[in-house]
Amino acid sequence: SSEETPTAESLSSLDAKPPAVEPVSQGDGTLPLVTQRNSVDSLRSLIAVTPDGKTIAIGENSVVDGIREHRLRVKNAISSKSLLKEEFKELQGEIHALSISGIGQRVVVILKADEQNSYYAKVLNLETGEFLRGAIPLTGSRVLVQMAPDGQSFVTATTTEGKSESND
């Protein structure tokens, strides 16, 4: 079996309008096939993986039918089972950065606040499914984060007007 490499032509065909679909006979009745009309645009997705590769954190910013959604998923990379009580945690604010502790017990998320160049950090305890403490405010045009391997602390770096600041 040979694998085909997608070409620009074949990729652009994904944007084409789906062909009309005729009803399909299914036993004693007719089953119409309907194209899903939901519009989902991925604005930005981020991923963090534990060093052993067993736990992944996925931050998703998307627009579904015109509504912005910001979700955090944490999964066992082997079974794909959610490590949260629910499939995902809905967040307030666009996810700009995330990091997971070395053994996968905590995730730090950097979210966009309402003001320009304003962010905040929140730490999620995966054992309880709850955020620790309050939000930690950050200011800068770009922000990065790295959780310590033991999950007890994290470091952020922000840039502002050509300067770089480090917070821990």
C-alpha cells in the first residue's frame, strides 16, 4: 500500500462545497444523509506533555457558530481518558500559554484578561479538578510559562515594548 502526499490542489478541495447527497435506502426505509452545518474555526490550540509522555494538557481556543470558546482538556495519552471530572474545563479568557508539571499533577494556564497586554495565571490541581488560589496578574505583549517539575512553582516571562521581564 502506498501513501499519498497531500498536494495544494487536494488540500484546497477541502474548502469546496460538499456535493449534493442523495437519500440512501436502508432496509425498509430511506435514510437521508445530512451535512453538519456547525462552523468550527480553531483560533489557537496549545499542548503540553509530561516528560514521560503519559499525560497531555490541551488548550483550545475556537469559535463555534460565532461563539468563542476556551477549553482545557487533560488526558491520559495512552488511553485518551480525561483526567478531569468532565471532558474539558471551560475557561474565561483566551488561552495564551500552558505548562504541565513533570508528573502531571498540576497545569498552569495563562489567560488573556479584558485589558490590552493584560493576562493572568491560574493553576489547576488535577487531583481535585479545582484551581488553586486566585488568579495571578501579568502584564506584557507576549507571555510564556513553565511549570516546575514538582508542580510546586512556575516561572513566567513577559515582553513589553522590546523589554523582557521575568516573574516567578
